[in-house]
Amino acid sequence: MLKENKEFIMFPKATLERLKLYHRLLSEEEKEYISSEEIGERLGILPEQVRKDLSYLEYKGKPKVGYNVKKLLEELNKLFGIGKSTKVIIVGAGNLGTAITNYPGFANYNIEIVGIFDNDPNKIGKRIGDLVVLPMDYLERVIKKFNVEIGVICVPKESAQEVANILVKNGIKAIWNFAPTFIKVPEEVIVRNEDITSGLLSLKHMLEVKDQRIRKD
């Protein structure tokens, strides 16, 4: 996160993804110290890669001892902003929006879902966990009341851009987009696209590669 002269470091995407894995592992670790070899073995990553990834951080491990789990986890918590409470809203109260709203793991990362919205009269008023599905007319006031920074889009692709426009207009700084389409937003707004089909295609590709290797053998 911060290193040497305290300048912010932009991590390579692959490194950032692995740092997320390290954070999850360390969050469940009960020992005081853990080595790069053990981290690598448990995650299927070469120890050399683990050490290279963690070298971006200020905290350094001890030779022949490893990394202090508590200190390394604290460093990663800072990196991912876990110490800061983040409010999130969801647009789309279908199966996916409902599943995300009910996911209990967000609390571990100081993330709170404060509202879920839909324009379907049959869904408005429906209770999902501790929340009630609200009409889109309430979106602006909820964003302002809770100082919401992240909006999650769980609507059909035909409605995604319209929803994105509404979120941006009301001050949302980052969008987690589950709609199977790309959305256009101003440069200052962060977008993370989750393409379920793309993930499945990747798995199919890896299966095909594996099958070809087996046939060659």
C-alpha cells in the first residue's frame, strides 16, 4: 500500500488479486507466524511469487520465522480500506440482487448494504433480510442519508445504462456491475464488471486444454 516515501503504489492486477487471497487466508489463520512457503502451499502459488507480492507492502517478514499474521493482516486491511465503513446500495431485487443482499460476509469487511431498489410493483415492499425493497424514487434520499459510495447493478442489460446514469447523477463513486453489458460512466467513477458467462468460458477453455493434453498423452 504505502512504501518508502509513502507514495501510493498501483499494484499489478494479478498481484492485487493474489493479495485478496492472502487476506482471506490470514483472516482465518490462528498461528502467530506464517511463512511464504506455507502461504504458497495452501493457495497453490509459488513461494517466490508470494514474497514478491508481499514486497509491495511496508511490513517485512523475518528470515526463518516468516510473517507475523496480525501485522501482515493489518497492512492488508489498510490496503483494502477495511477499517473504513462503506455503505452500498443494490438496484435490482431479483435472484442475484437478493443473494448479494443476504450475503453475510460483507460485515467482516466493514461493508453495509443500506438499501435495495426496484421498479417492479410486485417486488417493492418485499422484505429481503433486514431491508425492504424500495422504489427508485427513494434512491436519491438513501444515498444522501447514508453517504453511499458504491452502487451494485443487478438489472437486465437493457436497463443497466439507465441505472448507471441515475447512480452517477446521485453521487455514486463506484459501480459493481452484474448486468451482462458494458456501461459508460465518467472517468472519475470506478466500475467493476462481473461477467458470469466470461467466467464459465474460462473454465470451459481450461477443461478443453486439459482434455487435449490427456489425448496427446
